[in-house]
Amino acid sequence: MHQNDISLQIKQAIQASDFDRAIDLAEEQVNSVPTEKKAEYLYLKAVAQRLSKNAQMATKTLDQLLELKPDHGRGYQEQGYCFIAMSLPDKAAASFYQATRFNPALLTSWQQLQQYYAQSNNTAALKIASEQCRFLQQLDRPLSGAMDLMYEGQLHKAEQVCRQYLQKNKHHCEAMMLLAEIGIRLKAYHDAEFLLESCAELYPDEPRAVQAYQSLLLKLGKFPKALEVIQKQKRAGASDRKLDLALASALAGVGESEQAISTYQQILSDKQDQPGVWLALGHVYKSAGQLEKAIDAYHQAARFRPEFGDAYWSLANTKTYTFSESTIATMYDNVQRENTHLEDRIHLYFALGKAYEDSGNTASAFACYSKGNQLKSRTLDLDIRRVERAMVSQQEACTASLFSETVGHMAPDPIFIVGLPRAGSTLLEQILASHSQVDGTMELHDILGIASRISGQKTSYPYNLETLTDEQCRQLGELYIRQTKAYRKGAPYFIDKMPNNFIHIGLIKRILPNAKIIDARRDAFACCFSGFKQLFADGQEFTYSLETIGRYYKRYVSLMEHWHQVLPGQILTVQHEDVLDDLEGQVRRMLDYLELPFESGCMNYHKTKRAIKTPSSEQVRQPIFQTGRHQYKPFIPYLEPLFEALGKKPEDS
């Protein structure tokens, strides 16, 4: 029987008050379906148990569910109902609060919180809950249903409902914003940007529409455009904390670090107790190379909110900070507390992993890295098979014949540094950005955006690369050069360091045939383990499991071999370990490939002053060092899933 039919049977049994049958059916499924499909049946089982007056047993089932899916909003809501049945109002309120964090569309959870806050005279929280209740109650039912589906991870169903609503209610502001948010979660960024830009133009007096648009621009790294949108609001007389925060973020994005710092300081001058602002200020200090000030800002964030996981992770993520015993104890206590938020727990586990690793406690370090990765991966919807298929499709679509004729925009300006994260690409960028003719920028989203832009055509991407006309290729190349101009400082060449662009080398060479491409390669074990212990701000979902990161690395190597075959001599592979062993030799080799004269500044790359926004920012401000080369070796006993995925062990290499 199809699983949808079984789910329907369980729901019908619950509606008929046949709770024993519902529990038995759900239990059968829990014991037979794969782990990733258990969540729905655990949830239904818990509902049936609570309704059969066995709330205590239901909470045990919910513990299983929330261990499996720690961001299951409805699971927390059900837990809240159980605690009400058990006469535990404070615990119930905590559960309803968690439910609204993971699924803000759960009206009944907000109503329960509204009642609780009214009884406890928490006026600030009551105001927020009441506003959210009013917002959800005034939404048309299809929109609230689509919102609920989105937060529960059923993105395609949510999109379908939303599009059907928009067909009947063209240009409905709330529906357009919701469809854009669904698009962002589906990584259809081009569609989402178009929707929000249209929404902001249609509804200039709706601040949420403009805020959503500028937030997406900031997320996509389109800082110049975001700055333009923000400054337009400023000129119109708009002034509030959210707008000032967006302004600071945009200023930092376009490299105006001092102005960004000044803006954050001004926001903090009104009120010091703003841990999120301290964190953002720390990030700007760090990218600008002011490490001591960054560390102080992160400490301030933790001082105002002691369980703030991101503050501790940001300290760990400097790669040079050493935690004190007392701070480690504070982090450990916070990560164990029941009411610590999921995002804080994830950050704390990664920070603890780094702290224990630095102190030589390998077993505790790996346990923390492992737990942090488990929690993070359970909040993601990664199918590594789909990712592998996407890379295979590039090999199928991009044969040598695709590049037999030179088309596209002939600008020689871009230098793409591609590869896996934590493979040494920031070091290569810093070396090359120390050359007088090369601008360093950041990890630009523009190629990913162009890939998204052409994905909706009749023939799917990348197979449609063959059908792009010469004129279309030229226009797309010009679009890339135009969009990236704002990140440049006037040098004839510039670097785009988005590592994931290795997947899109076929697209790059179709639209920018004279672009240079450097593949930053690192030893498989070192690269994969370094990725596994890194908590990324966004993306890189494949890194949160030893198996998936191993499979991804293996497929990346296969795809790069394909690019070398169909684009012979056009890609330079730079092995990280070779750079460590022979800096000058590799510097000269890269400059020869780029057809640039040797400059001694490239050898003294650590003295170059520029904003760097990747985790390696402090490491590349130091001369070459070897300490990171074999960091995985003490962890070898724990890395068997990685070795299996790679198909080799360290002793084999």
C-alpha cells in the first residue's frame, strides 16, 4: 500500500477516535520505513497517544521525533498540548515558543502563547504574539495553508498552492512575498528576486515588501543594488533600526568597512544590549583584519546573551582564538540545557569541537563535531544522489563539441577560483589579489544566478547550453561583467572566488571564453575533514556528513577531469600542498598561466590590506604555515565513513 494511503488511514482512525488502531498503524510504519520517512508516523502516533489520554507516552514518542527532526514545528506544538494535559504550563509555553520559531504559521501555538503571556503579564511578548495572531487570522486560508506547508518543508506543494492563489488574485502582495520566500528556499533566486522587485515597485508603501527585497539582495551578495534600494528609502525619510542594520550590511558588502563599523556603533550607542548587532560588528572587524576588535565584539555578544551559540562559533571561526576553561564550561552547560535553541546548540557544538581539538581532546572534539553535524543535517533536505546527478548532467551536456567555436563576451577580466570549500582558495585569492593588476572581490553569486536564470527554458540546464545562440552567450557574458563591476577597484582583472562555480565551468566558458579558471585542490582527507568541522553561514549542505562530503569530493574530481578533457589547457589546477612546499614556484606558475608579470607583493600576500569574508581570513594574513596540513590524522579512527565514500584510506595514498 502507498504510504500516502497509510497516512490517510491513520488520520481517519484518529478522526473516528479509534486511537488504538491509529497507534498500531503508525507503529508498524515507524518500524518498517527508512529513517528519513519516520517523522510523519511518529507525529501521528504521538497525536493518537495524547488523544487517548496518554500524554506521557506521547511525549516519549515526540522525543524520538524531535531527535530525528529537531526543527519539526508541529512536533513542538504537539509537545505543548501534551504538557497542557500534564498540567505543566511553563513547559507547554516553552514548547509552543519552539513551535513558532520553526513554523511561524502555527496560529494555535501563537494563541496558546498569547494566553500564557497575558496570564504572566509579559507585555512585550504578548504584543508580538498578538500581532502574529492578527496577521495569520487575516490571511486568506490558501495563503496560510501554503505558509504552513513551506515551514513544514513541503516546498513544491506550497509553491503550487501559492501559484494557484495568484492566478485568481493577481499581484497580491502577501502571495507574491510568500512565493518569493518559497523560491528562496528552493534556491530559485532569480525568480524570487524578480517577484520581490516587482512587489516593492507595486507596493512602495508596504515596508515588508521592500525589506524582503533588500534582504534577498544582501543574501545574494548584490550589495551595490541593496545599497541603492536602502539609500532610496533613506532619501524618502524612512528611518528605523532594521533599515540602519541593512545599511551597515550593504556598506560592509561593498567594502566600505569604516562606514559599516560607524553605522553599527551608532546603532549600539542607543542600546548596548543588542547581541546580534555586536556579532555583525565583529564580522566586519574580522573581514577588515581588525581581529582584536572582532574578538571583543564577539565577547560582547556572548556577554549580553550567554547562550548565543553564534558568538562562540565566531570566536572559534577566527581559527586563531583559544578558549579558556571557564568559557568551555559555559558553552558545555548551555548546549546541555533543554531550552537552548536549536541554532544555538548547533553553533555551540561546532565551537566546542574546535575548543576540544585545540586542547588535544580528540574524542570529545569529534563527538561535538559529530553532534553539530547531525543536528545541522537534520534541518536540511539534501539528497546527495540529486547533487551527483547534477554533476553527471554537466559531463553529459558539455562535450568537447560545445566548445568547438568561440562564442560569448570576449572580456579577459574574470579569474575564477573554484573547488571545494576549505581547499585553500582564499590563500590563492589573497596571493593573486596582492598583484597590482588584480582585484580581489568575494564569493560572487552571479554565475549561480545566471545558471538559475536560464534553468527555466524548454530544454533544462545544462543541456540548453548547446541551444544558446551566439548573441545570447554574448549578452550573458556582458551581464556578468556588468553585474560584477561594482565589486572591482579599477584593476584590469578581478577574482570571483565562489567555489561551487566548478560545476558551471561549461556555462562560464560559453559566455566568457577568455576567462581564466584556477582549480584550488587539496588532499582529499584534509579537505573533507576540514569541511566536516566547518559550520558554513549558508549553503555547502553536503559537508554535514562524512559520507556525503566524501561522495561530493569524489564526484568533484571526476567532473574536473572532464573539464580538463573538453577544455584542454584552459584550467590550472593548483595543489594546496604544493603551495605550502614551494610558494614562489606556485606563484610564478599561476602568474604565467594568467599571463601576468611576477611581482614580489604576491610573495608577501599576508601584508595586503583588504576585506576578506571567508573563514580563512585570519589564516591568510599570516605567512605560509604547515599546521593545518594533517589536522585530520588524530581523527583517523573516527573517519571510516569518509574513507568508504572516497574509496581509499590515508595509507593507500
